[in-house]
Amino acid sequence: MPGQDPVTTRLDELRACYRDGLLEDTLPFWLPRSIDREEGGFLTIRDRDGTLLDDDKGIWQQARFTWLLGELHNTVEPRPEWLDACRHGIEFLQRAATDPTDGRMWFHVTRDGRPIRKRRYAFSESFASIAFGEFAKAMSSDEHAVRAAETFERFANHEPAPKFTNVRPLVGIGVPMITLGACQELRDSIGYDRADEWIDRSLETIETLFVHPELRVVLETANPDGTVSEHADGRNLNPGHAIEGAWFVLREARHRDDARLRRLGCDMLDWMWERGWDREHGGMLYFVDLHGGPPAEYWHDMKFWWPHNETIIATLFAFAETGERRYAEWHAQVHDWAYAHFPDEEHGEWFGYLRRDGAVSSRIKGNRWKGPFHLPRMQLECWRLCDRIGRD
């Protein structure tokens, strides 16, 4: 449009990019081909062109995709095909995801739901809880609302077997961060009455143990008292993970209109952007060392899809909350780099794993870690943020 403000033009372009990318590229890659009409659930381990590589099922991906479908139905448009696919996922989770001997959920099962592996932590439960929550909202189902709350509390109250001995008992940011994000979803979907209690507890843990203003860092692991462990595990930072936590904090700041939380979320983003952005090649590094030394992980300099998804959300969220130009500039940097390297123009969706210079390392589109979650959640969240910025 002649004379249109450049910021407005960019915002309109971004809105279309996220909306159309979600509805016309990402979702059509997964639906309907991933629906397993014979055994239930979804088949998500796929090659670049969608060819099925393995018919095993990761419970994380079953639950996350089910959540996404329910979220789309409840907040974008009540499409019958989304609700039907969501129901399909719920039925598989109810039938095959839980070990009846101890009530814990599996991590990895066969196509027909026979158990293969269970992990020491309970993230399967966290993702299943938000799936049950969205289905409960879609169906006005008290039964599934109760199941959502009970499944979340099994996650929140689970005490995993120690990863480390008492000689060096490190704790990780993952549990309080996922607790925060899951409770925000459950508060919206089922009005979970203990959400604020768990959110407060998680925010305190994150801020007390992992956020270190004196070092301008968000630790991935810490000593139980919040001090830095000066060993390889303690020095190893995951910027994208901390930045995901940053936008969860910003979302809570928005919900409460809390300036202190807004500052906390922005600080977390600021510090980990400084540490994670690759000044030589662009994009977000996967691991960095606390003191700038060589990271312990040999795959530290790969570029994974999900830290870029989370950084795209966080930078746009920070701009929406503060109006500060630098966040718009950071968002443009990470958005433009990611969209220049990850999308597969021929077959749709994104590659998941790149080398440091942006070359594709693996053509795989889905495995037990990558599936229809981080990318479509980013597209949905950023579509909403663009609408909000436009209104504000």
C-alpha cells in the first residue's frame, strides 16, 4: 500500500508468514498422513518427503501433537478435522501411554502401543496433561479436565532417580521451566486451580537457582544451592533452552501485568542472546561454555530447529512487551537466518538439524525428538503476537 509505514509492512509480512506457514505448509506435511488409522495415534518418524522411516511412537510427540490440534481447534477455528485428530491422539494416550504397574507414562512404544522404554523423568506426563486439557476444553469434558490435572500432578510430584550421585548432585532448569509452561496452558484450558501455586514455585526456583545477574547468565544445571558447578556439566549452557524459559516468564508477566517479571524475562533473553548468537555464521549455537572456553559437548556448534523457534518467539514477545527496537532487530536477525536455512521449499516443513554454517546435516523431518510441536507452536504464537502488536 503506498505510503504504508515500514514497520506495519514488516508486521503484515510476518503475520502472513507465520499464519500461512502454519496452515498451508507445516500442518499439511503432518496431516492427514501421520494419523495411524490402524493402531491409533500418530506416525511421526519421517524422511524429508514424508516417507515413513520407523513406525515406533514417542509419547512426547503423541502428546504434543494432540495438544497442538486441540489448541488450534479451541483458539484458531473449530475445524472438525482438527478435533477428530485430537480425539485420535487422546484415545491412543489413554490406551497405550501409561504403565499400569506404577502409573508412570512410557517414553517410547511400538506402533501398537507395547512399551519399549521409560525415562527417569516425567516429561511424557507434562505433555500429556496439556493434551488432555485442550481436549477437555474442546469437549467440555469434566472427565478429561480431571485427567489433565491428575496427569500434571504426577509430573510435578515425580521425583526422578538421581542423575548424579551425592558427590555432585546437580539440578536442571528443565523441570521448573516445563512446570511453568504446562501450568500456563492448563490455566487457560481447564482453569486449573493450582496453576498459580505451581507457577510461583517454578518462578522462584528458576530465579533463585539458575538466573545469575552477576554473571549475566541462565544456567542449564546448578548445584542444589544455586551456586555454579565449575565442572563441565555445570559450565555447559544451552541458550535456546533458557530463551524458551524467558518467553514463558514474559508470558506470565503479561498475564499478571508484572513489571518485575517482565524485566526478569528480558534479562534472561538478553544474556542468552549475547552468549548464543553465532557472530560468525549467524543462528543460535546449541551449547556454549559459561566462561567462553570450548564446550564439552561435541555437537555444540550444530544449529537445531527448536532453539531458533524459541528465539523467534522470545524476541517478538519481548518487542511486544517493551516496544524496544533492539528486540525487533534481534527478531529480524533470527527469523531471517532461520527462514533462509531450515525450510524445505520442495517438500514443506523444516529440516531439524544443520551444521554450523547452515548446511543441512540430516534430511529427517521427524524422530522421537522432532515432530509437529516446536515449529507449529512458534508459528501460532508469533501469528498471535503480530495480531497483538498490530492492535496495540
